[in-house]
Amino acid sequence: MTKYTLVSFKTCPWVQRAAIALREKKIDFEFRHIDPDNRPDWFLAISPHKKVPVLRIDDKVSLFESNAIAEYLDETIAPRLHPEDPVQRAVNRAWTDYLPTFADAATSCAYAETEADYNKAVAKIPAAFDRLEKALATQGAGPYFNGAQYSLVDASYAPFLQRYVYLDRIKPLGFIEKYPRLKAWAEALLARPSTHSFPEAEMEAMYRETVKRRNKYVSQFVDAAKVAAE
């Protein structure tokens, strides 16, 4: 039996994307969590970009970059998460290519140094949300991106929609309510068991701790007592 090990930071959304694909395909795998501030030499030796995720296969092969990992898994292990129709598959791949832009728009406010930088980052959210709202309108009736069928697009966006929700709870943003299709999609993704590498309350507490530790503008709004309690 093939051995899969996913090297991870606990709260990394890109790792979460790869983990979702593994869980959707019911692949047994092990997490190996490392400290992002103290990356061990063995990890630096197997990760060309010095980033997570890295998927180790039989302790011999290292795959890196979350999109490449997801595509590899989809090509080699059933059930297939990409649509069978080549046109629809191309459309899906185009939307996974858009993910870095969306991720930046939806969550970069967490890294803003000043209030002005924060407001500038937040101002990027509506345009990204509007693009996804329009895409969802053409793709099907839901609950997922392609309608009833779960896909790699869903696996890709789930971690970042989750983090938007967390940031909205730290300091209200108030955008997703204006996009009903996107809101329903996010709710469906967060309700799906494969989205979660940790219990939801534990994951949110870890994320809040991470935001607090960064000491950026939004860090001051993290309730330290609530983090400690969770």
C-alpha cells in the first residue's frame, strides 16, 4: 500500500486544500506538522520552494505546490473530482487558477500593518466576491461550484472562505451577506466533513492565535480571553 505523508503548518490554507483532496478520495495519509518559524533541514531538502504543502509518497517522492498535488491525486486516484466534460474541466481549471487572486482579496487584510493598509485590503474583497457570485450563477444550482457534484474548485476555495468567516468574526467585514450564492456555497463547504483537518472550534482558535501572534493591525481585535478559553 502506498504511504502518503502531508507536511504541514497546522493553519496553512494551502495545506488544507491538499488535505481536502486526500480526504475526498478516502486516501489514508499522515500529517507531519512543522513550525513555520523553525523549518527543519530535512524539510528544506525536500521542498524546492521552502513552503508547505509537500506530499511525500513512500518516503521517496516529494510533490509540492497545492494545485499540483491536487491535480496529481485527481489523475491517479478515483473518484475523479474534475468534470469529465473537457470544456467544463477547462472552466474549472481556470477558476482554480484564479484562486491566488481570490485568496489575496479575501484574506490579505489579516496581514495589513496599519489601519490604512487594512482598509485598502478590505476594499479588494467586493470585486473578488462579485466574480465568484457571477460564476456560481452560471455553473449550476448548487450546493457546490458545479451544482450537485463536488469538485477540485470546491476543495480549493473552502480554506479561504473559511478564513474569511474567521476574519469576519474577529472584526466584522459584512460583505458575504451581499452575495447569496457565494454565502450558500461557503456554508455548504464549511458543512462538509472533508474541509476540516481539526475540529472546527479548535481550528478557529488556532487561527485566532496565529492572527494575534502576527501582531498586525487586525491582531488588536482578537479577543485574547476567548482564544485562551477555546
